Amino acid sequence: MKRILSFALAAAMTLSLAACGSTNGGSSAGNTSSGASNTNSEGKSYTLKIATTGNEDHQSTIAARAFAEKVEELSGGQIKGEVYPNSSLGSEREAAEGVQMGSLEMTVVTTDGTLPNWVPETQVLSMPYLFETKEEAYYVLDNFLQDEFAPLFEEQGIKHLAFCELGFRHFTTNGKEIKSAADLKGQSIRVQEATIWFALADALGFIATPIAFNELYTALQQGTVDGQENPIASIATSAFGEVQKYMCMDGHTYGAESIIMNLDLYNGMTPEQQAWVDEAAAYARDTQRAAVDAVEAEYLQQIKDGGTIVCEDPDIQSFKDATADMYKLPEVAELVDPSLTEAVMAKVAEFNANK
């Protein structure tokens, strides 16, 4: 009888340990088919690794931390987030691949940078001069593109939770000041590795050079490229002003970031847990946008105080004229249907008509 009781207790302990192991999102997401096994009437606990490529002050990290704090609060600790900044879990592409494959639970990445590898339509945000204000961008992102893109991401095994903010993107250079489109001709500019960014380079006459974000400072410092383009906050927090003499505030595109999660992991959660995740993502979106917007003026002043010469009133029309028909080019239209670009334009007009 003692032997039987000892065996039963040992078996019970083994089962208990196995059950505990299956509740951790870090292990379940390592297999894209294991997310669904985590669901039951009570719900399991999850620890979500959230990768960002930016440093501790970068926009992506702000969003990731806001999500982690809110989801833990909403779930009473049933769902926790661990944020890994500074590309410690890989580049944006590696992080997005990890989310798709299930080896990583979540990441916050540039929407039109690496994600076009899975959903080419996201490159609509790379079309220059679609938005003049952040409010226009928020309206289109939250009331049109989120619903438009969600099923496309799900086909790739990714849950697109929300858009947050990078901000309007501007050019910086080291050798020549940019005041009009003509000033860019012949300069080598780091861009994200996507076809539409190469088309933008062709339209404006600069040499497109893809470089990983975490390698960009060194590339600018060593003169591998003449310049780069990023939002104000990215330029300031990455200290690009230390290795760039000029900044042109042309605002060629509005940079959004995407909060994404492995789809099987999300589907494996209970409806209540999914609601917590959805609410935390919306909170992170709104909180991060407000935080980034609040510090942009301060960051711009830091850039100026660091010695960078800032052109705040470039000849925007010259940029618009050079890129007006870019979305209709065959190589661009092959990736993003011109009708999607025109639909975004229509939504912008709708927003302004209803203000």
C-alpha cells in the first residue's frame, strides 16, 4: 500500500509540474501549434517576451512597456510582459520572423519597414506626403487600416494588435544641407529594406542604402552613408545629431509601428485573456502616441542644441512634385494596389471634411 501511495504522489507531482510548465507563454510560443493547448475554462498564465530594436527611450520600447504594465494590471498578473530592447532578441526582421514562427511571443516593429515581407500592403504607409498631420494618420490607421490589415496578418500567423507611433520622418545628412528635393541628388541615404523606399530614392535622386537600425550610428560615423531618414524622437534618442550636420524637416512619411503577437498564442487564450490583450494594446497605442508627441519639441531642441542645423521650412512642393505619381509606378503598384493608396487619400479627405 505504501508503494502504491508513493507512486501516486510521485505521478501527481509530475503532472503538476508538467501543467505548470505549459502555462508559460515563453515555452508555448516556441511551437506555433501549442498556443491552442493553453486554453481552458479558467485560463492559463503567460509570460510574454516583447522584443524591440530601439534603446530604453525609443518609441517601440515605450509602447512595449506600456503594454506590459497594462496587461499585467488588467489580468491581475495572469499575463505578464518582459521587454527586451536594444535588439537583444534580434533585428526587426528576426523579431517579426520569431513572432510568426512562434519562437517569440511579441514585438513592436516599424510597420512599413520589415512587415512588408509578410504583408506588402503595409507599404502604403511609405507613400510620401499622404498625411499632413498626426490626427489624419491616427484616423486612417485606427478606423481603416487596422481592419484592412488584420486578416492579411492572420494569414501569415500574426495577430496585429494596434498601431503606435514613430512620427513623421525627416532627412538628416552630413555633407550637404537639404532644402529642396534637388539637394538630395547623389547622396547616399540609409533606408529601410523595402521596394517602395528604393522607389522613393529613385524619385528624389538619392542612393538608397539598407542598413540595420542598430548598425546605423556606426555607419553614419564612419561615412558609410551620407545620411538617413527617421522621426525626430528616433534621431534624438539614437544621438544621430552627433554624426550628422544637417536635418531637413520635410515629413515625407508618417512612421507607424505595429504591436504584433503570435496568432496561435493569441487564439490559445481564453476570450477574457484576449480582451485584456486587446485593451492593453489600445492603451499602449494611445499612451505611447501621447508620450512621443509630448517630447518631440524637447527632442528637436536637443538636436539643435547639439549643433545640427535644422531646416524647418524646406521647399515641400518640390518633394511633392517629384513623388506625386510614385504610387502608380509598375514596381510599386505590383506591391500596393493604387486603389489602396487612393482609399487612404479618400479617408484623409473624409477626416478633414468631418472636422
